[in-house]
Amino acid sequence: MENKLDSISQFLKLGKFEYRLYDLGRKLTLLPNDLFQRVEDQSALYPYPFQQKAWLALLFWSEDDNTEPTIWFLQFPIDELGYLKLASRDAFMQELFVHVGNNLQAQQTGQEMQDSLKESAFAFKPRQDRLAIFHAFATVELKQQPSHYYAPTQAYLAGKLGYEQWQFLGLQGLADIIARLHLDNNEYLLCNALLQLPLTPLVSFTENLEHTLVSAELTLVLQQRLQQELEAQQANGQLVASLIRALSSSTEDAARQKILQQVLTTDIAQEIEVIAAIAGRAWQDIIQKNLLSLFIKALAHQEQEAFNVILIDIMGIPHVREPVLKALRSPDRTALLSKRIGGFFAGVS
């Protein structure tokens, strides 16, 4: 066992666990088990670094007993090339080895066993909204019932309680709906409600949509709501950002990119929450040549520190660094953008 317990993947296989790994950094994204093993073997880059770290949610259980599944939230640094820093992973494995040994001793002496590594230096506590969406998808994966907030949230979406009566809605109920869009007529209910919801529940539902695939039908409704907001006398940056986050998970590539192009050519793109939403959620799209120059020009309107932070973050994503560097070297740039680029290179050199 001591020779084999040198990676998280091997620990899970050795224990004969069923397991699912999710990235929690940008969106809740399932990491295939074989991909994570290649990340640990350093034959693959970490696909979704955020703030130069991997933010992992690990759900594992045994089919041989009826104990509750175990959940670990772990964060590890990513190096400048995009690989998992193995020194940190190895330090965690040492912690884990001690933890397993302590549990074996506790089992032999009849003491209480510990089922988590909450005190680990590599553990983190997700925000409440991320916890809610993770637990919602975990219950779907485990074929468990949703929370007791689910039915009232469905009734609210159906308009049975009045759309102004949103104060009772719980984060878990919203998350349960999003995780079950394909069930219980939920997508139909959401499509019908989106154009009528007040700002607060509308932002909550749309922000949660970034964690699941958004169908063509739902894309059309979101696009319509975004268009309304862009045409308003004073567009709400928070709402525009939340709609972009939802649309970033649309299955309709052409529609996504057309929407982003429209947003990036308006003044609303200069608002920090809007440009951050585009950078943080729509990274696959902004590296398209026609969008990248628009994105960087809009980003240049941020203060130097924000410009640097956002640029460094997206350049840590595999396949994004080179297109961005090429765009930064383009001679076709405004005086403001030239100033920001100069400040960026001076800050990272």
C-alpha cells in the first residue's frame, strides 16, 4: 500500500471507491477520472485553472456498504506552464497516508474514525452558492432526492405564488432546479418565467445556469432578455454579467459568439463585473480572432491592477496564453491599450 499510495487517483482505485471529481474554480465542471489521472501523471495540463489553482470537489463512496458518501474540497497550485504542482499533491498524499493510518488504528481500538481531511492545509470551504450547486448535482449523481426547497421553487417558477414572492427561495432550491433541468418539466418552467422574474431571482437563476448545458430553446429566451437589457436606457451590469454567465454554457456556438460580439462593442463591456464574467466564463469564445481584439480593448478600460489580474488569470488556461500574447503584440491598438500592455509587461517582468 505504501508503494502505491502516491496519487489521489491511485488512492481511490486502491480503496475500490466509486468517485466523481469536479472543478469548482470557474464553473462546476465534471473532470473525467482518466483526465485527472493524466493531470496527476503530468501527461495533461490542468484544464480549468482559476487564480492559478485547481479547485477540486471530490465525491467518493463504496458500493459495498451503506455509509454516506465522502466529500473533500481540495485546492492545489498550478505552475506557470499549466501543470499541477506535484510537491503540493505529494504533501497532501502524506497527510492522507497519516490519516488512513490513524483511522486503521482507531478501528482496531474501537475509537471513532474520522471521515474527512477538513484540517488539511489543502482543504477549502466553497462559497454557499457553490456548495448548493455541488450538492444538487451530487444528489443527481447518487440518485438521491432533492432538498425540501425543490417543490416550492418549482411552484414559484410556475407562477403559482406570484413572481414577487421570491424572498423565501433558498439557494439549494434554485440549485436543485438547475441540476434537474431535464426533469419534471423544469426547463419549460424556467423558459416561461425568465422574462417575468424580478432582478434578484433572475440573477440567481441565470448565474446558476453556467453550471449546466443550456439548450437552444433556453438560449433564445436568455438572448431575448439580454437584448432587452442592452437596449434599456441604463443597462444593469450585474444582470448583463449574469446573463453572459448563463449563455457561456449554451450549446449554440454561433449564438454565444454573436452575443459576445454585441456586448463587447457596447459601453457595458467596460464595467468590471461584465468583463470579468466574459473572461471567467467565456474563455473558449474570446480566443476567437474576431472577439479577442474586442475583449482586450474593452479590458483596457479597467484600472491597471484589474487589467493585469484578469489577463494573468485567463493566460493560465490551456490554449489561451498564446492567442492572447499574439493579440497583445498586434500593432493595431489604441493609446490606452498600449499603456495597459506596457504596464502589464512591466508588472510581470
